[in-house]
Amino acid sequence: MNFFRGVISGQAAGPQPSGAETIQKLCDRVASSTLLEDRRDAVRALKSLSKKYRMEVGTQAMDHLINILQTDRSDSEILGYALDTLYNVICNDEEEEQDENAQKQADDLGLQFTDTFVQDPEHVTLLLTLLEEFDFHVRWPGVKLLTALLKNQGPQIQGIILVSPMGVSRLMDLLADSREVIRNDGLLLLQQLTKSNAAIQKIVAFENAFERLLDIITEEGSSDGGIVVEDCLLLLLNLLKNNSSNQNFFKEGSYIQRMKPWFEVGDDNSGWSAQKVTNLHLMLQLVRVMVSPVNSPGATASCQKSMFQCGLLQQLCTILMATGVPADILTETINTVSEVIRGSQVNQDYFASVNAPSNPPRPAIVVLLMSMVNERQPFVLRCAVLYCFQCFLYKNQKGQGEIVATLLPSTIDANSISAGQLLCGGLFSADSLSNWCAAVALAHALQDNLTQKEQLLRVQLATSLGKPPVSLLQQCTNILSQGSKVQTRVGLLMLLCTWISNCPIAVTHFLHNQENVPFLTAQISENLGEDERLVQGLCALLLGICIYYNDNSLENYTKEKLKQLIEKRIGKENFVEKLCFITKHELYSRAAQKPQPVFPSPEQMLFDHEFTKLVKELEGVITKAVHKSSEEEKKEEEVKKTLEQHDNIVTQYKELIREQDAQLQELKEQVACMTSQNEQLQATITQQQSQILQHKDQYNILKLKLAKENQGQSNSQGDGSQVNGLQTEELTQLREEVEELRKQHSLLQTQLGDKDALISSLKSGAAQTAEGPAGGSDDTELLQELEALRSQVQSQSTEIGQLKMERQDLLRRAEVGCSDTLPSSDSSLDAAKMAELESRLGAQTSEMERLKAEVKNLSESRAELEKRLDSTTSTVAILQTEKEKLQTDVQESKKEQDDLLMLLADQDQKITNLKWRLKQLGETVEDEDDLDTRDQTDDDDEEDEDED
């Protein structure tokens, strides 16, 4: 014990042992001591030496410390000392001021000891088990140690925790710890655990992490909270970024609605603390993660809808227009609003209605554009405003029309500043960055919108006093030809390319100015420096668009003449080389990665993301258009016309087939309706048959009773009076039965009326079916069902006839057996009722005969229908054969076209070889224009001579 006290207090008798010797003695004491107190004191001493002698403690004591964790689980104090010692050895203390080499050496040492610790995955599992201990002295060091391990060897530790039973769940329990120190360090642990591991991110999310983290943020004061709120937000970013499953879970759990209170700011926004700025910045990033353009379009649209419905977008716009907001928060808010409205028509319409709190009120778009074209504003803010304007116009033809309308003469208001006026002012200002931003913004107002491209041709600009106005298109080309800065010319060229692409009318307006084409050819043909090569490439792209979208309305600048001009003045190969330089530029590749314009400096702001898509789309087709001859173009046009004709024919047949399918579907529905009615009728017939059987049984019972009454007449007078009373009761019962039969007869008449209505509907259905082209199998089934119905009706008629005979027999017997006992009035009454019943049965029999006749007529109509159906089926078969023949002709035409193109290519190659051979022989080779004027026969003879 004195030895330990001496080590701790620094006092010892005799010569002082070295640090390594002391650590070795302490390690021996830990390994050999049987008393828990001795081992505890030795581990405490190792802890005190672990920071100063990190290498020695880590090398000699690590195995002993791990053994303590395994064997002394019952003593929390020694466990805490052991965990603290391991943490001091493994953790790289970044707070100490060290030079670069010393820090690197310390990092390597921590990594080395981490590798030693995780050689056995059971050590990590043991550490996870210790985290279940509630004792503060065990749990807190365990959390810190596991965090340090994750920092040094994240992927390896993540893999061990992932396969450990309930490993992630144990760590999630740290967020519920009532001790804030453990909870806060648990947040840091989960941050390291969820980095770049989607599987762990999903498990943590489904362990109710979103609910717990949002509760902590609310408890800590949201954006006004401290470092704990920042840690929660960083963990939320880890869980949601690039994880579509967690994003969907976050949205479906209605957690987006809980983000709205974060952005509630007061009127006084002065004096924001650094922590509040950091917190709000992370909150805005969290919103952007949910609506990022890299997410799937469906998920992004769903989140955008939720943010508008819960009022989050409105809250962000409030911050956007508030005063006193720090510049970096304002910039990030603009970027956030941009992605919340991007591609969402509802959100874009709301943003267009937002006004700034000024006098008079101005639209938020106008206020933002004023900042974009103001060269005194920070560069990142101007980039954010440009991104916001691009997102507002993305897939928003309504917004594009509103922006272009502010430039048209009929809508200009001299008393107010409009978005169009600001864009024109920025386009022609002295600041090159304003020129570029205004040109790109105006290009987005024309993106994929042919109508607005044509409308913008109407814009006229007043250049100076006394001179006539010029069009916006002409003014852009004038500034381009004046040789301004590279950034300005690149912006104007991108605007012009976007403007005239896919718009032949704009191409005609551009070519109508006689100076434009010579300027472009001169720019492309010159040998300029590296900086000018990009401008040359864009000029080549603009000239290529004039060729590809040319409608040949100008005689001097048709497609063929422009291609001849390129060949003579520039050269096709040189032209294509200049065109391909655009996609090889480093800044082009950077701009193509994501929609948001992010540039390290204003000088590198050259390409727009949407423009890179346009270049990628047009580069190949322009190259092909330049190399094609006029004959090839004519043949292609002829082939296109032929294919269009074939397509029209196929389309007509498709429409015919659709109509026939609709008719067939309608007939099927009618047959289904008839089938259901038939089933109901069959059920009614079955019910009637059962009722008839019941009546038969009742008549049989009456027969037996009448027979017994006849035998009772031979008895004595006293007995006769008793029998007379019984007969009276039986006759009363008979009257009731007759009344019931009368009701049944009425029911039968009603059912026969329903049958008549059904037969009428069947006749009308048959007439409609006769006009249709198909449906034979369903009609056959209906015919079979009608035949079954007819047989059932006949069977019913037979049974009713039998019932009539039995009823007559019963009447006869009743009259014979009861003539002595019934009064004459009752007898005459029963006879009248029986006669009435007889007449009704006769009417029913005649009705059944009529029904049989109608069924016969229906059968004849059905036969006629089958004949018409066969004729229609043959017609459909003929049409189908013609359709297949036409499809075969189309395929053959395409194949012949491909063969013809191959033959033309071979012929061109042969002509080139022959020209080369003539040059080798010293012959003069004439130009293609001269050769075209010659007769075809002379050309053939000359080629034969060359071959000889």
C-alpha cells in the first residue's frame, strides 16, 4: 500500500524508478494481487500515469485492463478506472497544442491501440454489455471509450456493433438517460456510429430516434439552444442525408410539421449569438436534405407539398424578407427556399405572391434580383439569388411567361421596377458578373418554352437619344462583337444558344443580321489564346444551332450554304474540334454535377448547369449535321416522310382497333348484365318449383282427409254430427288453401311479366350485338342460357297443368263428399271460387303459350345475329392481315434505308481513294461543285480510266 501511495503522491525513498518500470510493477500487481482493493489501487495508479506515459501504459497494461473488465464486473469503481485508462490510451487529445508532427504521431498511436483492442470483437461486445450498467462511473467512461474507438476505426466498429444482438438498441438507451452528461456524450457516440452506414442509420431511425431527438431540441430551446441542439441536428443530418428510407419515414411520421417552430423569428433580429447562427444553419440544411434535387422526384415533391401545407415555406419566406438577419443565414435561407419551390407549381405560385415589407410593397423576386445585379453584394449571396431565380422558373411555364411579359412594350410600367428591367440592366452593365448572372437568369426564362422564345423577339431597347430602338437579340450580338470580358461573352453566348435552339423563327431573326455569321466564322477560324478557346467553342455551338434548326427561309443562309461556308472558311474538322472543347473544359464538368451554382471565385463562374445539358444534347446532332451532304439530307427527309405516312396508317388502324375494343367491352358488359338477370330468373324458378312441391304435399294431405271423411259417413247419427263438424273445419282449411293458391297465382303472373320484360331486353341486346365486330363466345353462352330458360318454362307449364288436374279432382271429391253436410250457399260460393280459379289457370296457360312463341322468335333472331357476327369477324381478320402487312413494309423500308446509307458510305470512300490515286499520278482533281455540273456519263468514263 505504501508503494501505491508513493506512486500517486510522487514521494518515494531512494532513487526514483523510471516510468516504464513503475508501469511494469503496477501491471504485475494488477495481474497477481488477490485482494480487490490492491487491484483497484493499481488500476487507479495506471490511470494517473496513462496520459503522461501513454505508450508504456497502452503497450504493457491493455491486456490486464481488458481482463479487469471481464473478471471484476461486481466492482463499479475498478471498472471505471479501467475504462478511463483505456480511454486515455486510445483517445487522441486534440485540445492540446502540439505541432503537426506530434499530433500525427499521437493519431498513429491511438490508431495502433485501437487496432489492438478490436483484434478480438468480443472486446467491443463486452464494452456494449458494460454500457447497460446504470452506475455513472461505469457508463460515462464506457460511452467515451466507444466514441474514441469509432473515431479511430469507424467501419470496423460499426460492423461489430451491427452484428451484436441488441447492440444499437443499447446505445439508443443513452438518449433516455436522465443524466445530461451521459445523454450528451451519447449524442456524440451516435454521430460517430451513424456516419456513412445506411444499415445502422435505418436501425437508429426505427428505434424512435427522430422522436427523441426532436424532443431534446424542443427541451433545449430549439434555435436558441446550446451545443446539445447542434449535436442533435448533426445526428439528424447523418440519419437523413442520402438515405431515402429514413427520409420517407421522417415524412410519414409527420416530423416535417415539427420543424416549423424552429424558424419563428421575432421583429428584433439584432445580436444573434454564434451558437444560434450555427443551429439555424444546420436546421436549414436539414430542410434542404429533405428536398434536395438529388433525391427521387416523387419523394421531393411529397416533401415540398408537406412543407407548404404545414406553413414551413411561409415561415422561411418570412425570414427571407426580415431585417437584421445575418448574411450567412440569409444566404442559406435563400438556398433553402430555392429547393423547396423547385419544380413545385403550388410552391412557385406562392413564392411569386410574396411581397417585401417595403413602401410601396415590392415582389420578393424583384428585391432578390436587385441584390443579384448589385456588385456591392457578397458573391455567395448573388449566387444564392441566381439559384433561387432558376428554381422559381424550373418547369414553371407560367412564371417564365410572367418574367418575359415584364419586358414586352405593352406591359412595361414606367413607375415601378420590374424583373425584366433589372435583368436587362444587369445584362448591359459594366460589371461582368452581373452580365453573366442576368444572361443565365434570362436563359432560364426561355428554357424549354418555345412561346416565350418567340415573344422575347418582340422586345425593343432604346440605345441612345435620337437613334431608333434595336431588338434585344441584336443588342446582345452587338455587345458580343465589341470584345468585352470573357465572362460577359460566355454569358451572352449561352443566352443566345438557349434562345435560338429549337426555335426556327429565332434562328431566322439571328441570321437576318448580315454581320452575325461573318463574326462567328471569324471568331472560330482565328488562332487565339487558351482563354479565348472557350468563346470559340461557344461560337461554334451557336453557328451549329443555326444550321440544325434552320428552316431554309433565308436564301443566303440555307443549311447547305452555311455548311459550305464552314468548309471553306473554317474546315469541318477544325469546327468540330472547337465545338468539342466545351465539354472538355474543367469548369463545364464542375457545373454539370449539380444545379446549384457553387464557385470558389467570381472568375470561375462560366457555365450553368442547365446549359451543360443543352450542350450534351446538341453536340452530337450538330456534328452529324455539319458532315451530312445535301443528298443525304434529302433522302433522310424522304424516308422520314415515308415513315410518317406509315405511322399515320398504323395510327388509324390503332384507333379503329380501339373503337372495336370499346364496342366489344360494351357488349361484354351487356352480356354480363343479361347473365345476372338470367341467374335471378333461375333462382325465381327454383323457388317456384319448391312452392309447387309444397302444394303437392298439401293436396295429398287433403286427399287423405277427404277419404277418411267419406268412410265416416257410414257411422251412427251421433258420430255423423261429429264428422259433420270435422268436415266443416276441413272445408274451412280448404278455403284458406284455395286463397293461398290464389295469391301464388298472382305471384306467378307478376313473375311472368318480369320474364316478358327480360325477353324484351334480350331482344334489344341481340340487336345491338348484331352491330358489333366481335363477342361470339359470349353470345353463344347467352343462347344456351335462353334455351335452358325455355326448357324450364315448359317444365313449369307442365307442372301447373298437373296442379290444375289435381285441383279439379279435389273439387269433384269435395262436392261428392260434402253435398249432404254443407249449406247450399256455401257450396255455391265454393263453386264460384273454383270457377274463378279455373279461369285464371286458363289465362296462365295461354300466357305460357305466348311465352313459348316469343322464345321461338328470339331463337330465330339469334340465328340471324350469328350470321352477322360471322361476317363481322371475317372483316376484322382482313383488317388485321392488312395491318401486319403494313408493319412488314415499314420494317423492310427501314432495312432498305440502312443498306442504302451503307452503300453511299462505301461510294464516298471509293471516290476519296480515286481522288488520292489521281493526285499521286499528278492529275488535277476538280472541286465537288465542278464535278456536280458534269454529266453522270462523263463521271463514269473518267472513273473507268482511272481504274485502268
